[in-house]
Amino acid sequence: MSKIYVIHENRDWLVPLVEAFEKRNLPYEEWFLDVGHFDMTQSPPEGVYYNRMSASSHTRGHTYAPEYTACVLNWLQMHGRKVLNPARALYLEINKVAQYAALSAHGIATPRTIAVSGKDEILAAAKVFDKPFITKHNRAGKGLGVNKFESLTALEDYVIGEWFEESRDGITLLQDYIKSPSMYITRCEFIGGKFLYAVRIDTRDGFELCPADVCQIGDLFCPVTGSPRAKFEVISGFENPIIPKYEAFLRANDIHIAGIEFIEDEQGNIFTYDVNTNTNYNSDAERIANVSGMGAIADLLGRELKQL
């Protein structure tokens, strides 16, 4: 019997999706792709495959999981299997430079970015910045490696110091710091290539912003004057001209499920800086708004399975 196959390397992130499958009586199987093997001449099982491989897998000890998954996805596609978020989506998941190039092709603005290989090159390349800038990893996930710098001296102390974090692929990005007057970013969720909802995320506590409940540390509410505001908050009735551009970008790059993050500067300009094809959802924010990202994914996979 055909079933849904979920490709991943983090069972904690899979719990709400499994609950959605079981609620709908959908047949499924996990493919935990940290290690394994397959014969390219053999046909994969019949079914629908959903790729949830993460760029941050190396932080959980699964260093080569994305590389192995890329091989598996090509094998599945070679045999004509239905794959949601196939090899192209994974490629963009683990390469932010490729993301920005693909976004730019659809007229979507991204922050000025310099890609650097080598510590000495980081310091040399950063000389062009005359205002605050950030570093980030080309392959990261969860906002890993994001640091803000006010000066070249501060950057030098970081690069030659003991706290320097190497990107998994050895490529560090230098990027304009986009100052938002509200200290929020916006994350737009898409399922089946269509907009589902947008969530407002408070960045005052830092940039490691995975919305999954298991990623949250401490209180889910940020301390502010007066009533506390949730760190993750679904925006009711969100509309923006950027949404059709995002949908066109997703279609062109064979991405079915994703979260896309943008920030708005003091002049109202929108800069898109991350496409996450292993998107997670915050249960508290969804409960308040009466929406379910994982439920919508389960519905989509159920429809795809029925079409087989």
C-alpha cells in the first residue's frame, strides 16, 4: 500500500506532524536519513515523499545528513516518485547565496551580502561597510552564526577570538544590518506553494528564531513595559504585495512548503533574508489564531496520496 514518507533528521520536530497524520488516519513512515544506503537500480517504494531535511542538522551530530538526503532525493526523482520539496528545495535550504540569487531573479530585494571564504578575507571584505553589519553562516538554520557588529574592531575581536563560529560549509556572509523601527521580523508560511499565514516575531532576544516549541528556551513571552507580547504572533488578515512574488518564486524553484522571512526598514522597504524549506510552527501562536501549519501539511500530503 502506498503511504506518506517523511524524510528528516530530527524526531522532535516531527511530533506535531505525526499527530496530524494520526488524527486523519493517514498512513506514513519516517525516513531518518542520518546514515543509510540505497541501490540506484532498485525502485523506491510507491508513495508521496516529503523532504524535511534541515540545514542545521550538523548541530545535532548529523553532519552529512543533507548531502546523503540530496542523493536520496535524486534517486526518488529518477524513478518518478512524487516528492514535496525535492532536490532543488534542499539545495536552496543549505545555501543562502543560492537563495538570494533565486530571490533576486524574481525581483525580491535581499540585503547587500558579501560571501567570504577564509578568516583573513572576512576582515578584508568587511571594510566596505560604513554602518552596522552582521555576519551569518551560508549554511546555518535557526539563525545560527548571526552576530551584529558596529565596527571593524569588534569584528576583528570576534574573528580572531575563541568565540568565532565557522559555517558548516566554510562560507561566512557579511550583510547589511537592516534596522527595523519595530524590532520585529515577519515570517510568511506557504503550503502547497500558497500563502497560509504570516507571523510576527520579536527579535529583541536575539536571532535564533526557530518557531518550533522544542527550540524555545525559557518564557515564551518577551519582557516589555506593560502587558507582555508573545515572541511569535500570527498576524490577522495579513496582506502585502510581496506575497504573489513569493508564490512565483516558490513555483519556479519547485518548493512546496516553506517559511520566508523579511524585515522592513525605517523607510518601509522590505528585505527578504531567509527561505526555510524545513519550516516549523509555534503551537501557542497557532492556538490563539486557530490555525495549524502541520494540519495543513497533513491535508496536502493526504490529497497527494489520494491522487496516486
